[in-house]
Amino acid sequence: MISIKSEKEIEVMREGGKIAARILKLLAKKTKAGLKTGDLDKIARKEIKKAGVEASFLGHTDYPATICVSINDGVVHGIPGDQIIQEGDIVGIDLGVLYRGYHTDTAVTIPVGEIDSQKKRLLGTTEKSLHEGLSLVEDGVYLGDIQSRIQKIIEDAGYSVIRDLAGHGIGKNLQESPSIPNFGKPKTGPILKEGMVIAIEPMVSTGNWRVKILEDGWTVVTADGSDSAHFEHTVAVTKKGFEILT
């Protein structure tokens, strides 16, 4: 069952999404060589407290941090700690905010200083796949059409869609129906309706799509050590399109 949000509920998520977007933008600006990933988590905690919201991730199925920070071959769910960010890294930051009972979720992958051309192309392709997928979102569209468009952009560039992870519905719960893999077939899956709110998040690898989880039980990395990127927005489905809430 995919929940339909009222305009009042979407307004709450809109406000929460603005806060999440502002904090993520600040974290991206603060990300630089020499910083520990744990330092970014400290900044996020401070900003979340200052904004009067809660961290969606902290304590969610026992996750121990406020944000997720994933570097280079890290796909998602990297626990911030003592890892030092280096010049030339690509750093994925994933942030969720709980505001007045509703979650919003957003992510970006950031270049640190000068990065090589392969990493630049990976970031550009992943972000493009997100926006190409979003461009199809509206009332009456099959979810499979969006998934298929994202997959095509990624695979046409010679990259792989991470298949073991997916986007999701979002609202009172951080993860709701439907599950939204970044691959699929047109004219399949649920049909989007006005008032649905979903988190679309392409996760892409320059190598194989297979992943593994590190000993911390959370950090997901590419199995072959290839670079990975991740971008995400929470969006509301409207009658004639979509609204990015983050």
C-alpha cells in the first residue's frame, strides 16, 4: 500500500526538506581534504539540533551516526569516524531529517579538490540519471518508466546500476512502499498518483554492480573496489509533474 499525503502533510515535508537541503549544502561546502568523516557528522549533529529537527538515521535499526559518509568505492551507509578525506576523493553524504513527524531524505556525492576525468564523468552521469528519472515523474506514470530511464542513462555511459539497493517511499516512516530499484521495464510496477512522496536515489558503479558489507555491519562498498556515486532527492508527485522537496 503506497500512502497518499494530504497537502498539509506535503507542506510539513516541504519545510523539513528545505532544512535537510540547507544542511546538506553546508556539509558539502565543509567537505575538504584533511577532514575526518566524523567531523562532518559533528557538524551535521550541531546543525540538526540548531534547526530543531531530528536525525532520521541516528538509531534507525541501530545505525550509530547522524549521516552516512561514503568515500570512493563506498556506495552507501558509511559510518563517519576517523577516516581522513583526501584530495581527489569523491565523498557521498546521505542525510535524513525528521520534522514534525515526517522524514525527508537526500544525498549528494562531492569532488574533493581536483578529481580525475573518470570520477568527473561518474558524478555527471549519476546526477544526470537522477534528473532524467525525475523528469518523468507525474500522476499516472508507471514507476517502471522512471526506473528504466535511470538504468538507460547509467548503462549507456558504460556504468553499472547497483542492484541490491533501491530508493523508496517516504513519510511518517523513513522507508515506505514502494521500493524503487534503479532498473526496470517501462509500463511495469505501480502507477504514481498525486500526493505520493518518494525518494529516488541512483547508486552507480564504474565497475561491477555487486557489493559487499564491511565488518562494521553497515558500510556498503563495491565488491571489485571500483568507484561509486550516489545522488538522492525526496519528491512529491503532482498532477502535472513533481516537486523536489529537498
